[in-house]
Amino acid sequence: VTYYGYDSFVRADLNVKVQKRFLLVFWNDVYEWNASSTELNGEFYHEFEITESGMYRAKFTLTVTGNDGTQDVITDTIENEN
């Protein structure tokens, strides 16, 4: 995940949650990773291994905090069958 701060930037926090689908409609958490940075422009990089077959999704939440306490929250989800 790459981000670009703005003049009042204070901090970027990233949460990544990996889930595996079961019974066609439910999702179980199988992995979670968090990272933070105070660099104005930055990049988060992390690898993990999926060893079982099935349908997985990764949910990304990037929270960017400004010096006045306001927060911008950006979310995205990707799915893939392993």
C-alpha cells in the first residue's frame, strides 16, 4: 500500500485482515497485520503465505490522521481463490 500525505499529515495506520470463506457465506479470520508510519509519503509492504486451498479475501483499511485530529479512512477488499 502506497500513500501520499498532505500539509497537515501526522500519521498513517494500515490494518490488513485476511479471511477464508467457509460454508459459502461465512468468513473466518486467518491472519491480521498492522503497521504505522509518520513519514509524509510512504509505503507499507508485507508478505504472508497461504498454505490451504479455498476462497480468501484481504480487507485493507488505511487511516490517515491530520494535525487537527481529522481522519481519512480508505478501505478496499480483494478476493482470490487459492
